[in-house]
Amino acid sequence: MSCQHTKKELPIVKIRKRKTESVTGDTTKILMSRTYLHVFSDPMKPDTFKISLIGSSINKAKFLFEIVSVNNGKVYSEKDDASDLLGDLDDMTVKQNEDTIRVRFDNFLSADVFFKPALDKPKATAIDTDYVDLKTQIDISSDSTAVGFSYNMGYESNFEIAYSKSQKKTVICFASD
């Protein structure tokens, strides 16, 4: 059993902020930033999903992905090179790289990356505990309010995360190369 899910689309609750800005400085320059509200760690209160490109240029920037609860607690955080948004695309010009990073950045938090149920119910004959233990699988799959989130990062890598309310943390339910 993989921790994958049967995908059902969930709408983004509210787009709170959508901006692109330039701030002086080199490695702290915010090149692009998006902030979205969507339920994740609490079915009644939307979390803030933040993505940013920070650095001297789009191609050399760092990609920051954070999920913050309504109480300002860190739910999830990841920092990668912006070039990881390119996936397995090779042999492109600098301009093509930049354009592709911009497009993938803009689509990172699209409505189709959120899904319910977060996990399918584990089947005794096909249990896969490579990414999350059986107890956590049962915990998340039995929570009808649990929301999953899927994203691509790096060379052909896909990640699926969900929030475990009993463990009070985000867990990676599935990862592939």
C-alpha cells in the first residue's frame, strides 16, 4: 500500500496576497512572493501557505516554501534552489530557465495540488511504510477532515504531505524520484 490517495479537488479558500516585489540587497532580495490561505492543519481555520524566491536573480534564487498556522506556528518549511523548480528540464537558455521557474512558481499552489482524503485507508495486504509508519497512516486516513498537499521539487521528485493531528506535525506520506 502506498500512501497515495484518491484525488478529489478542493478549492483554495482565499488568495490573500499575490505580489511580485523587488527589495534592495543581494541574497535577501525578494524576487517573487505569493501567500495563500487553505485549510491544512485545522479543518476550521485556514493555514497560510507562503512561497518566495529570494536572491540576486530568478535563476540563482532560493525557493522558500512555508506553511504557517493561524496561531503563527510553523506547520512546514522547506528551502531549495529555485532551479529545483525546473525538474528534469535540461538544455534551455537562461531566459527559458527563468520563464519556466516563474511559471512553476506561479502554479505551485494551484487548486489541484490540494486533495481529500489525504490518504486512502491502508489495506492489510499492501502496506507500505517507506514514508510513514502504519500508525500514522491509520491516523491520517481515518481523519475525514485531513487534507493532503502534493508538490514537485528537484529532478522528477514528487512529494505528498499531510498533517497528523495526533502527532501535531506535517508528515511526508509519499515521495518519488
